[in-house]
Amino acid sequence: MTEFWIFGALLLALALLFVVVPLWRGAARNNAVVRDAANLEIFRDQVAEMDADLANGLLTPELYEQGKRELQARMVEEVQSLEASVPAVRNPLKVLAVALVVLIPLLSVGLYLKVGNPDALSGDMQAMLSGDALAELQQKLDAKPENPQGWLQAARSYYALGQYPQAVKAYDKLTQLVPDEAMLWTEYADAVGMAQNKSLVGRPAQLLDKALAIDPNYANALALAGTAAMERGDYPAAVKYWQSLYDQIPDKNSDAAKQVGQGLSMAKDFLAKTGGKLPAEKRSASSGKERITGTVALSPAVKAKADPQDTVYVLARAENGSPMPLAVIKSYVKDLPLHFSMDDSNAVMPRAKLSDASKVVLIARVSKSGDPMPQTGDLQGASGAIKPGAHGVKISINSVVK
């Protein structure tokens, strides 16, 4: 908490410099300008009168020069007299500057205490102990280990200091004492990941599963679980976790929503490119009415360009709408002609199903690279627009992608 207030005070002082200093300097500058302008105007008027008297013969050149020297001397004396009296004058701009120095900190602190959440700072900030304090705390915990709050302070302090193996040990003890808290298992997973070269694969993912078993909607656990899934190439799982996280964000225009949305889009792209689909237990149940059956065959015109081990994808896309496939089936050239059956169980995403489309176009593609996205040299064929539930659809792979 102390670090927060010190940091806040520094920022406040910097802000005051930008507000108060110009006011203070402006006050002195404005006073000087007004005073000097008035004196200069008087001096000019009197010199002009003497010039007229000299021209009209009312003053001799000697008297003219003498009078001019007296005016200059009087002007100097006037300036010195006014400068001596300035400290006694209460300039409103300087008063405002002094008032701001006093009021801005008071109002800032008061407003924060009124509408802010000071208690929210106490957890993380107070948990981060210095090295000596942490060593002392560790000795106390070794002597009396039944202290969850102490282990939490130790774990977070070790983490903040970059001592990840020690943080892992502290979280291990903490989760033994408090086994039903999703937040602790999530922080535990994070610490283990940092300790194993910043990787969430393996044990961290297992710890995140425990966190989500306690609270399936815990945001931090969903975020890390999605990251772990992406790292191990499990794109369906990454989509599942990040979609759940995204759905919880009320303001879809917020920075958080945008960041999660970008990650979700990336996971969906990888999922589509690899021809993957969501785990069977999470896919939408198929009613059977949307099922499309048919045959994919390789045209003799392009047969020589295909290798038996080349990958074949059969994709269903909405006739009008997103190019993202609604359903995908994966096979190989050696299996052609392929008799296929496609329904909602082949969906790429649970929220974009074959049964939701009024009409779809089926595309059969021989991928030379194994990527479902079309590339130069791939072989391809397509059906016309058909309704879900159509049977006996025939697709001929008969062209080369340019």
C-alpha cells in the first residue's frame, strides 16, 4: 500500500508542476507587464509634451535635455518603488496557485477514498515483501505452517521477486491448506509455468483443470487454460476456453474484450487451417435432418497431379455469409472416391452449424500442403448451392487452384 501512495504522490506532484508553475510565473509576468506598460505610456506622453514645447520655442535645448534626464530618473525611481511594494500585494493568480497546491491533493485523496477501492490494493501490494521480511516470514511459516495468509504472502512475494521455484513450493503448501479456491490453483499454475521456462504445458494445465473444476467461469483460469491449449496445439480447447471467457465480458467494446476476441479469432483460424473440430462431447447434438450425403471423386483430368497420401478436405460453407466453414471432413486421396456423410457433429464451431444455414456449398479440395486453406497447386471441385438434408450430392475434383 505504501508503494502505491508514494507512486501516486509522485504523479500528483508532476501534475501540479504543469498547473501551478505556469500560474505562478504568469502572475509575476502579468504584474510586470501591466506596471511597465503604464510607466512607459506616462514617460512617452511627457516626452511628447517637451518635444512640442521645444518645437514651439517654449523650451531651450538646455532645458529640454535637463527635463528629459529628470523624467528618466523619476521613471527609474518609480520602478524601484513598485518592485519594493510587490511582496505586499496579493496577486489572485498566486493565490490560486497556492490554493491548488493544497486542494488538489486533498480532493484527489478524498475522492479516491470515497469512490475508489483502497482495500483492493491491500492484497497484492501488501503481499509483496522485501527480501529480509520474506526470509523472516518463511522462518515463521516453517515453525508454524498452518497459516494460509502467510503462505499467500510468501507465494506472491517469491513470484514478484522472480523466485519461481520457491513460489511453487509456497503455493503447493497453500493449496493443501485451502484446496477449494480457484484463484489459488490458477496462481499456482502460473508460478509452475514460470518455473518451467514460461511454459504452461503439462503440470500447469493440470492445475488449471483443478481451478476450472472448482469454478468453470473463473476468468484468469480460462485465460491461462486457453493459452496452454494454444501452446500444445489443442486449438479446439483454446476456442472453448476463450469463447467462454469472451462471453463473460459485458462490454464487447472494452480493451479486454478486444484482446480476448483477437486471441479467439487466432485460435479459430488455426482450428480451420488444421481441419480440426471441437471435442465430440462438446459438439452440438445432430438431429439428422441436416445431414448431407454424397460422393467425392477425382476427375481423370487432374488425377495424375494427386498423390495417394495427399489430404482431402470436404468443407461446407454458407451460400451467403462468412467464408468460415460450417463443417469439415478430412480424408486422403487414396480413399477416393469418398462416400461421405456430413452433419452438425462435423461442425467447426458450435455456434455456426450446418442446420442453421438455408443453403450451403460443398467444396472438395486436395491439399498438397495438408492445409485446408486453398493454395496454388491444390486440386478442387465444388457443388452448387444445396439445402441441408440433401442426399446423393456428387462432387468432382476437376480444377487446379491458381
